[in-house]
Amino acid sequence: MVGRVGPDSLDLAEAHRFPNRPVRLPEGLRWDVLGLYAGVLEGLRAAGQVDSVGIDSWAVDYGLLDADGALLGNPVHYRDSRTEGVAEKVWATVSAAELYAATGLQYAPFNTLYQLAAARSSAQFARAERLLLVPDLLTYWLTGEAGTELTNASTTQLIDPRTRDWAYGPAERLGIDLGLFAPLRRPGDPAGLLLPRVLEETGLTGPVPVTTVASHDTASAVAAVPAAGERFAYICTGTWSLAGLELDAPVLTEESRAANFTNELGLDGTVRYLRNIMGLWLLQECLREWGDPGLDGLLAAAAEVTPLRSVVDAGDAAFLAPGRMPRRIADACRDSGQPVPTSPAEITRCILDSLALAHRRAVAEAQALADHPVDVVHIVGGGARNDLLCRLTADACGLPVVAGPAEAAALGNVLVQARAHGQVGDRAHMRRLLARTQPLRRYEPRGDTAAWRAAEERLAAH
């Protein structure tokens, strides 16, 4: 994506799109990171001359480098099964409560901490001299300089959100060598210059700086929430739904841990206090199973289905792995004694009702746990284009929803670069610029929330 930023302008254009296809090998599910890097180079070539480059990606996954800086195999995919049962072994040394008090990170089986515990006995890990999270790995290949960006590092379960530094105590007790990680960087820090061979391959004229952005895509997306003031919740929707608040300090209470909220770091010392919800992954997997029918027609048909007929827990790890999603959703409804959705429209409505219900619960619980009331919910990311999901979320939460921008992660990435190079002001200025320049839609809640409350109680009973 190419962004052009001025005092009163913010434009984003797609330069190049390329697939991200994980590969299942005999040893497990892997990312084709070489294919992704080739896509990055093609994108830079298509973009033409630029003033700065910044990279964001998904979180938790990493590549291992040997003493020569060469990659030791393709990074393991977070949906790989290698972390099954690993958390319990980690908790035998450092309890789940201690880990939360030290890192503020929710339990998820794919947290980098558990991936490292699973990998520790492998031959590959024994040879590793450096560990780079995915966006840092791509940056290293572009610049030859290694760093660990802080917002993404905060998803490893190895960062203390109070000090914004490594959680040295738990790491030491668990035998994790933090020396594997490159020095921490923060959004706005310089990350080096494009190497001569990269300039040659992309046709760019140097020097071209690479700027550290909030490299966890959710951190970039939250930076691009077009909010006025502090009384807002956000839902970053895409493959995942990340629903929560922007806070000044972490919430590390036992109640917060029990509710499985996470304290990840954001721009300018903020904390992204949120819950991970399975998100549109549920629908994406169904669409793949159905042969990718037209989404617009499917959503129109789903809008006519009886609301809240059947719902599932959109945060259930049972839906984490790929494959057979329509059948797994139907089975979950059957097991909980609800009507079983059978047609694509019924299953789609079940998914969207379930996501809206999960959004409602996350927004309400975040406000209570953080003692931080909100007046509006901002939906950013790809799900902002899903009119039905936005309407259902407004109805479920009983709050106005402002939808957009859809390309929030890219916009947050671009704005952090622009700020680092003196083109925009502080975070509030960035958000005012977004509100002025990006297309937004507002949804008012319809009726009361009694039906949603009843569906919530029905789901909790099972």
C-alpha cells in the first residue's frame, strides 16, 4: 500500500497484492515466508520511489537465524498443533496467574512463549543464534539490521507492560534466553536503509529509510481508529476480531485474567486492553468449503434469516484449526441443544450473530474490568465493510457503531511513518486527519438489547 500524507490529506492506494498461502509439510503447518518476501520486493517495485517503508504483520510467529544470519527453516504457523498441551507444562514452573501478573497477556495456545517451549528440544532451535518476529525478519532482509519492535514483542508473553521491557523473571525461570531477541525498537525509530541489492532488485534510488511502525497489525489498526476523545471501544475485524479499549495502564487483576483479556502495547505508551475473538475466520473457512460463493448475495440472504436462532461461542478454541467449519458450527449448535443451521445463509447468520454477541460481551466486560466507560464503538479493518455485522454489533452493544476505515492497519502504518518524518502531529492530530479524510458510516442501535441478553444467557448455560 502506498500512502500520501499532507496537512489535510491522507490517501492510500494499493500497489500490489499477493497471496499468503501457508503450506502443510510432514512436520506441520508452515508460513511461506520466502514467498511473502518476494511479494514485498514486487510491491516495492510496483510502488515506485518512496520516502519511507514500514512493515506490519500478524503477531506471535517468528523465524530463527543461525550464526551467519541465515534462516533456519520456514516459520511455524500459529495454527500448527505443536503447542497442544504445552501451556500446562509451562504453568508447572510459572503458574498462569504469575504469568498474567508479570506480562498481562491472555492465555492463547499459540503465544510465542508456548511456541518457544514447544521448540526448545528441536535441532533447529539448538542452532539458533537470533529470533526475529515476522515483520522484523522481513525488515532484516531489507536492511541487514535486526531489531524487535515493541508492540509486536508484547504479544510474546515475555514483555512487562508496566516497564515496557522484557519480563526477565519469568523468562529466567522458564529457561528462555532473551538474548535470542534483537534489541527492542519503538514505533517511529529508524530501522535502517534499503540494502543496495534491494534497491537494485526494486529499481528504487537510495537512500530509502525503513521506519519502525507499530508492527503488530492490530497496533497499527488501533492507531488509525478515528476517535474523538477517550470514551471509545474498538473492534479490529478481519480474520480475528480484537475488541477492547485503549488505556494508559494495564489491568493486571485476577478478574481480568479470568475473563481472558490481554494487555498488549500500543502507540505512545498506550495499552491495547482487548479480547481475541475468532472473527471472520469462521466465515472465511465456510466460504472456502462452499467454493467461494458470492459474498454479497450470501449476506443479503443471511439478513433475512431469523435473528439469534442459533449462536456459538466465537472465542472457542475449537474453531481455531482450519477445515470442516460449516460442520463444526452445526455440531456446536446441536451439542448445545439449539436449532442446527443447515443452509449457507443460516450458517452465515449464525456466525455473524455469534460475532456480534462476542463483541457485546467483550465491550461490556472491558468497560467493567478497566472502569472505563465508552459512548461509541469503532469498527475498523475488513469487517467495517460488512454492513450486516456492523448493524448487528450496534444492536448487540446498545451503542452507536462507527465503521471505517477498512484499511486501518495500513493507514496506521503510514501515519506513524509520516509522523516520524515530520509530516503529521501527535496521535490526536492523526485521528482528526483520519476522521476528516476517510469514509465512515454510523450505525445507531435499534431497539433494546433484551434478545441479545437472552442469547448470551442461553449460550452461557451450555
